[in-house]
Amino acid sequence: MKTFIKIFTLLILIFSLGSCSEELVEQAQTGILKGKVVKRGTNEPIQNAKIFTTPSTQTVFSDKDGLFEIKDLPIGNYSVKSELSGYVTNFQAVNIQNQGQLVTIVFEMDDDDSLNSPPTAPVLLSPIDNAVNQPLTVELKWNSTDPDTTDVLKYRLIVKNNLNTNVVEVNDLKEKHYTLDNLQFGVSYFWQVGVSDEIHPEVLSVVFKFTTNTVPANRYHYVRKQSGNFVIMSSDNLGGNFQYTASMYNSWRPRKNNNAGLIAFLRTESGGTHIYTANPDGSNPFKVTQIPVSGFNNYEMDFAWSTNGSMFIYSSFDKLYKINKDGSGQELLYTTPDGSLITECDWSYDNSKIALKTNNFNGYNVKIYIIDMLGNVMKNILNGGLGAAGGLNFSVDGQKLLYTRDVSGYQDPNYRQLDSRIFIYNLITDAILDVSTESDKPAGTNDLDPRFSPNDAQIILMNTSNDNISQKNVIVIDLNNTNTDFTRATLFTNAEMPDYE
């Protein structure tokens, strides 16, 4: 009997141990969950994101590379959550089915914009509202802040005016200032700034207004090289310079006419040279000529207004034309009898006579003479000879003619001049005055492009070294009644082809 009891007890114990072993095997069936947390759009790793499951198992945090791992995750279905302040909480479904199964997931987390504050409306600083007498180049300044210091702010500038419907819009500005240039005289501009952090809608400033200077009555105009082109500058000789023509055009030889209220100049268009007119502020450029201004060297060419500003005379090869300022009434006035080229012309104040400079195709064998309006030669000033010459300009009374001549007589294919001087020819007495000598022209320089002042008391001109590479400067020579010891003074540096009206 005792033996039976022992055997029975042993069987029960064996059965119990087998049952426990089977339960332990079932409890040990687990898998592994691995993953990475990144920012949506950039895939930058996110550190310290909290990772936990539902049903609850373990809680872990992503490392500096955005990686995390949950070991010994019992088999079953889970909702895995990733959360971090500043980001939208993300959920992923995970199913662990088999013992030792490895499941990998990636959390792409979005910024939580609900926690972000918009930037403040820009405060416009400069110019102040309703500012007047502003220059043609204005620096606009403003300020704006954002409570979220990590936000990148971008600005949008909107500028309108009271002259036309044009709108200037500049986007994606990162600085709190912008230089507005190429403005027009006497125009009111209205400007506004918008700011965006690319999270919230754009925030706009109030609208400010400023008005530019009125058009100055500048009496001086000259030419300066810029970006490979000639540009015309306007000046009052008191520092009030402004660029009259745009550097995208090649414009030279300015000639102002106060009666017309316009400034005429030469400009290259489609390979040809034409006379243009424009308002004193450079607006409304108008092409006058259809037959181009042509000769041996377009930069040596010159034309002339009529005194009342209604028409021009200009040359094209061996022909002299007259044309109205509106481009109508083209008329042939004169043709050279020997086929020589007309390079320069000037019209007397009373419009009764014309001074001409002719030359061959190399610019030499120069003749300077006066004709009447019927083409009859009235006076010969220069009749051939060696060297270059030019720079024609009548005095107000029409009794004197200004011109230049290279007294060295030098001639070469590059039209280089070595000692060009200014002369005044008296049409009544035939006397010739060497202004350059009397005003002590520096040795090794050329005096070129002379013009009488409106009252004939001065001569404005360009002086430069004869090396053909040195800086050109516009100077003025004061004349006096003794015809000796004239004085020189520099008006503008880096300047040539002056006009004084």
C-alpha cells in the first residue's frame, strides 16, 4: 500500500512539473522592436523622443541618432507612440507574431505649429512717413521680431507710386533693409513690408509714403564710362550729380536746349547712331532720326540744336540734314563738293550760318568753314594740313568760333593727338587766340570738346593726358578782357564731352 502511494505521488509531481514547463515556454515568446525618429521632410534624427506602447510594456527614448530599441516585447498587437515637445505625436501599429521576431519602424514627426507664435507686424523705420525731398536712391529700413527665436523670417517689399500703375515687389528678403534705386524726380512712393515665418499667414506693416526731389535745373552735363558704355551725368556743380541715362544704353554728346526743355544726345541703336531727346530728369526718351548719324568715328560726331529748340542739324557721311525735333520734316541742307565726311556742325544763335568740320575717312585733312543756310561758303577757318581738329562752337553773338587743333601735326591710325589746343577765331578780324597757351595747358595733355559758357565768359572743356589711357577731367577756363593769363579749374573728374547751358 505504501508503495502504491509513493508511485502515485511521483506521477502527480511529474505531471505538475510538465505543466509548469509548458506555461514558462508560453510566457517566454517575445520579439524585438527597433526604430528611428526623424523630422519629416529633412530626415534629420530627433533625439530624446519618448517611445512607449499600448498595451503598456516599456518606455524608451531615442538617442542622438534618433534610434531606439524595445527588447523582450511579448507577442501581440501594439500601438507604439512617439512624442516630444514641439512635435506632433506620432503613432505606429506593430504586430509581434513569432518568438524572436524583429520589427523595425520609422517615425516621421512634424513640427507642432500649434505651439508656434507668429512674428510681429514690421515697423517701418526709414524714410519716415510722408518724408519729402528724398534722393533717387533710398534705403528702406524696418524691424520685426518673432517670439520663436529659431524661426527664419522672410520679408516681402511692395512699392507703388502716384505716377503709374507699376508695382515693385521684392520677395524672400532676409535682411531688414533694401536699397531702392532708379527712382524718378517729384514722384510719391508708397511702400509696405510683409513678414512670414513660413508657418503662419504673412503679417503686413502699415503703408508709408515718401516723395523724391523735384527735377533740378542742372546746367552741366557730361559723359562718363560705366560698364563698357557711355552714360550721361547731370550736375549743378554743387555735388548734386545724378545719372541721366541708364548704363544699359550707350549714350553720349549731351546737348541741352532750355527753350525746348529737353536734352538731346547720341545713342547707339541696333548698330546705328541716332539723335535722342529726353526730359531733364531722363524720362520719355524719344528717337528723332531715321537716317543715322554717321562718319569716320561716331564718338567724334556732333550735332546742333536750333536756338528755339524746334529742330536739329546733323550729318551722315558727306551730307548735312535738318530735322524737326519730333522726327518730321527731314531735309537735305548741304553735300560736301569733294565727298569729304562731315564730322561736326554748329548752328549760330541767330540760325543764319553753320560751322562745319570735314575730314577724310581717317579723320585727317581737316577743313573748318562757315556756310550760310543756302550752302554758300562764307568763311574758311582751316583748310587741310596735318593733325586732328574739331570742337566747333559759336559764341552767342556769332562773331567768334571755338575749335581745337593738334599743333603737333601727328597722325596715326588710332587718331591719337599729342598737343591739341583750343583756339578762338574772330570772324570779323580773322584774329586767332590760342586759349590753351594763355591758360597754361599742362605739357603732354590735350584740350578737347570745348564749349562757350552761356555768357561767353568761360570755356568748358575736357583735358587729359595724350597717352590715351589716363583719366579725363572736365575743366573750366575763365576768360578776361586782356586775353592773357586765363585761369583753369577742375569741375568734374572722370568726365568728358561736357555741355554748359
